[in-house]
Amino acid sequence: MIKSVIRCPDDMVIAFDEDEEQIPQYQGRYEEVKSCVLEDAPPEAVFGHWFDFEMDITTVSREEW
């Protein structure tokens, strides 16, 4: 189950489960995995933007992600 998902500066997505392990089927180019992530992520999942590798990850709403 998806616990957190991060959109990176290069428009790639990284997804993690409750054990902080990556979930490969939800990772890839944002436009290619977006709908699957939004469909399968539970309401308590945390969404984030990491648009600058120099900065911290910013938590955003599901709608903003």
C-alpha cells in the first residue's frame, strides 16, 4: 500500500510503502503513473513535491500533486 509519493524535479515519481520500501509499479514519469497513483493511494497517503534537490520535500494535497 502507498504511504507516501514524491514528485521530483525531473518529473519522476518515487513511491514508498509503510515499511519505507520503494514500490516500483508506482514509480516512473509523472504523466505515466499519476492516474494509477491517485486511484490506488489511500486517503491517508502523503503527497509531496521535491522540485529542487537543494530544498526539502514540500507536502501538498492530493489535488495539488
